Amino acid sequence: MDDCEGGDLTEAIVQGVFRSNDSLVKDVFLQIIDGLHFCHESNVFHGDVTPDNILCSTEGRVYLSDFSKAMDSSWPDVPVDSS
């Protein structure tokens, strides 16, 4: 996995990484959508998608993180990580 030295998406937004860079905004948005699609196809629903829970690599990749509120679609009232 890439090193996420870029911090989270909130930090990138505050630092102005996306200012006047529509192509980067589009690329990152599509990566987020692709990641969520993969999760949904795997019957996992993140439950807390916020900029704080999207990690940024220095290579321009983003990753969903913090699945603590994720739900499995087969058990809608039970978190994925519950025992």
C-alpha cells in the first residue's frame, strides 16, 4: 500500500491542493466513487464517508479509511467488525 504522507482529504483541502485544479478534483472524486463502488459490490457500506476518513498519498491516490461504522448489507443492524 502507498504511504499516505499526504494526510487526509481535509488537510489537502485546507492547504489548497485542489485550488484551481479541476482535473485533480475530478480524479480524486472518481477514486472515491470507485472505492465506494468496490465496497458496495462486496456488500460493505462505509457508514462515515467524510474528508477526514479519506487518506491521500503523495502519488495522487486516495484511500477510504476508518471502517469502524461500516455495515454488512446482509445484517443491516450489525456493524461489520462486531463479534
